[in-house]
Amino acid sequence: MPAPRHDGGTSNTGCRSSCLPSPALSTGGGTSVTITGTNLGGATSVHFGTKTATITANTPTSVTVISPSGTGTVPVTVTTPGGTSNPLSFFYVGAPFKSSIAPVSGITGGGNTVTINGTGLTTATAVNFGAATATPTVVNDGQLTVTVPAGAAAGPVSVSVTTAGGTNNGLTYTYVDGPTLGTLSPASGPASGGTAVTIPGTNFTTTQSVTFGATPAPFSVINDSTLSVVTPPGAVGATDVTVTTSGGSATATGGYTYLAGPGI
């Protein structure tokens, strides 16, 4: 019998260079793979290297199998009563490793972009933030970016990356609710600034800045519901006060009034 050929040729078992999905499998196996070619009916075995795959479907032009575990690049062959096919190359991909994520928190509504660093990320197809899934952009094998999906509620969630090599967990991202502001006390003071003001509200723990109009003010986080702020100088009249946290921003419109000093 003539030797099997890669293109199906004159061999009784012709395996063309067509295998679905792409020729990259998890090292743990368990991937459904379809091999197409000619004279494949009655297949008795499919080998990935030295290991035998489980045949789940077979026609004269295709064989579907569940891949065994493996590592590196291995030849795939199909054996029928007519002989053994030419080999096709498949390579096993290890599960991804994630080393860091930045930033580590953001608004519950999602929409911000995070960067994930690690190894084995080239074939990444999905990133899960808890139960929510997002499609990543692969920068290179060691880095990807992804737009964070909306979270179900404030709090930490596990982050997993899925590649051709499998799924890996190990990182955490925290959804943060936006702040709310109450009435400032006192709500007015001299235009020269320097007044100590207490701002009541909620979700202040991750406060990043406080501004009076466009001017930043020095602040201290007393607790999640209280900020202590020193007013910067400002123009006479009402001004907006904005608190920005990891969860977003909130503004008290005209929340503080600068007063003119006396003149004699």
C-alpha cells in the first residue's frame, strides 16, 4: 500500500491539515477536536503523540475526538482498517499565569480599563470578573488589557483569564460604589480660605481628591462617612464641592460659599 500522504493523496487514510479548533490544546486535555480528511470512516484509534484520544464521532471525512493530556508539540494520526494517516502537528498550551492587575479597583458600573500581566496570555479569549465576562485585548504573551464589565454589587471579585491552555484564577478586583455628599459644616467661610470643613456622606474610604471649584483642597479621611477638609482660597460666592474616589465622583452644587472680608 502506498505510504500515507499529508494531502490525502493515494493513501487509504488521508488526513488533511485541517483540525478544529486551532491546533493548540490545554495540557490537561479534554478539548473536542475534529480532524478532517479522506477515507477516515471506521477509525479505530487517534493518537496524540503516544497517547490515545477518545473518539466521539466518525464519518468518511472526519473524526471527532477528546484530546488526552500532553505537553509540547505532538503528531496526531488517525488509524483505520486501511492504515495510519500522515501526522498533523498539535501543540499543548499551559494554563496562563497572572502576576498582577492594575488598577485593582473601580466603579461598580464598570467601563474602566485594567491591565493584567503574567505569562501564557497570547491565546486569551475571556476575562471573568466574578460572574461577568469581558473580551480582552492581547498586547503580548505577558500582558493584556480589558474593559471592566459592570459588577453586581460593591466588593471584591475574583479575576480569571481563559486561554487555549485553560483558565487561571488568583487575582482580585474590587468594585467600589460612588460617593454621596451631605451638607458641609460649616457651609461658608472667608474667601481667603483656611477654614476647617467637615463633609458628611458615604463611600469616602478611597477618596482621591476634594476640589472647591477647580481648586484642590487638602483633606483627611476620618472614616467611610466623614471627610475633614481645609478650604483653599476662592472667589466670593457659592462654589461647587467635588469628592472623587475610586468609585467615581459626587458634587455638591454650590455646596460652599466664600464670603467677602470686611472693609472699613
